Amino acid sequence: MGSVLSYSGISTKIRAMSSHLVTDEQLQEIVRFSDVPQVAAYLKKTPEYAKAWSDLDENNLHRGEIEKLLKKSIFGNFSRIYNFANKEQRKFLALYSKRYEIRVLKEIMTNLFDHRSTDPVDMSPYRDFFLHHSKLDIDRVAGAGNMDEFMTALKGNEFYAPLQSVYENGNGLLFDYGMALDLYYFNQIWSVRKKLFKGNDLDEITKAYGEKFDMLNLQFIQRSKRCYGMQPADIYALLIPMNYKLKKEEITAMVEAPTEEESRRIFQKTWYGAKYDKLSIANLEEFYNYILRTVLEKEAHRNPYSVAMIYSYLYHKEHEVNRLTIALECVRYQVDPDEAMHYVHNN
């Protein structure tokens, strides 16, 4: 895996798909529209959405329906890549796709905690994906009316075990369930990467996910101390138990730092504090997406015939949908275009 020969076909396909993604210039046009139907009409003319949306009447599409169509495009593009990939590349895609399953499980649990049922229509963007790429019975799980029924519907699936301890505790919050799923997924990626990949692909996966996990841990530490005043023992329970450039002793020092000033001082001496001169404890969340995007773009450009190229495209596709969703909201509420682009760029 990782050779020019094995990646030449899928690399060509992804380059073509990447050229269809909505650009920053197009987003600047979109936030200047006066209503949502104008946005839909505009997207219908773009290469990314023209074919799939050609039969839709933009005047009958409300914001919620457009967001479902945007979400559906993520899963549709994933399937296109999966169908084109070889056996080795599908190993990464199968691992990556678990983030989509977790995303939907979180959406269903959010409804349950809000005492709302999950509308089967809300599952429409995901149904085809789950049929072909998941062992989850999405309709059965989505049909749960409470967490008891939700957990019963999950029995026999890999996601049951990581949620079981939270469920049996009896007073778990939505945050606790979501964190349990995230930690399960992150642990799985880190533990199986050396079994699934070798050579250049292993290096790319380690770098991309390593920096991602380090940055997430930095965010968890900062948010837990600043916003919630959590004790060190509680903070450790939230952290992803793996390290890349962030040393264990640095994590310990930041978690147990008695003041924010001391935590900032420790952070500045870390690999991240030294590498990114504009990065600080205060702007970690803002920089997270920037750093991840930069790493993926750089690695995909440097190694176009590697798994980094697949990961980079999938990230940018999800990023596009997030930005378009924000732009839609800004048009709906007539937010000033410059302010709207500020929200878009912060995503």
C-alpha cells in the first residue's frame, strides 16, 4: 500500500472530486444572497451539486431540507470513493466511516435527552450509507423512545460496550455518552493503525491523527480548567490516552498547574507552543481546525499517492458542508456578509 501504482487510479478520481468542492470565493457570493432559495439555486449550478439536485425546485426547499441534502452528499461521495478503492484502501475507509456512525448515534441521543423522537425523515441522508457500510440497524436505533430502548437496540453492536458503563452508572449525561464513543473510536484508530498500515501510509496516519489527538487533549485540558473548574482526576478521565508530540509529563503538568498563567507557561514549552508562534492556550479551539487542515493539505500535497490524500479529501468535504450550513443560517437571518464570513472561516 502507498505505492504510485496502487494509488494512481483513486488519486486521479479524488483530484477530480476535489476540483468540484465549493471554494471560499463561492462562499463569499453565497453569504450575499437575500434568501435561502437563491442559495439553493446557486448550488444547483455548481459541479458538486448540479447532477444530484437537478430535478429539485429550489423554491420549495427550506433550510432543513437543504441541510439534509448537504449531509447526504458527504455519504454519497464516501461511497463513490469506497467503490473505487482497492482492498487495502478500504481498510482505512472502513475505519474512517465509524466517525459517521458515531455522528448519527450522537444525533439520536441528543433527541432522546431532549425528550424528542427521531423523525425517520431525519435519517434519510444516512440510510443508504448504513445499508452498505455499517452493521447498525439505523431504523431500529432511531426508533428508540428512551435510553433503555436505545441501548437494547445497540446490543450486539461494537458501540454497545463503550456506552455500557455510562448507561449502568444511571446518571450519565449526553456529554458522557458522546465522550465514551469518541474515546472508543480514537483508541481504536491508534491501536490498530500499525496492523492496518505500513511504510508511508503508517507515517501519514500517525502524523495526521497524532496531531489531532494532541490538539484535542490540549482543548480538553484548557476547557475543563477554565470553563468548569474540574479537578485533575476528572480531567484525566476525559483525555485520549495516547501521545504524539505532546509528552505525558507535559500533560500532567498542565492538568495539575495551579494557575492559568502556569498552564500557559508550560504550554509554550511544548512542541506545539514552539512550532506555532500564534498558537496559545486562549485560541486553541480556533487553531484546531486550521492546524488539522494545514497538516492534511501539506501531507496530501507532499504524498499524493498515500492514504493522506483520501483523508484530506474526506475532511475537506465535511468541512465544506459545515461551512455551507453556517452560510445558510447567515443568509436566513440576514447576517452582514463580512460577519457571516467570519463565522464561516472560524469553522
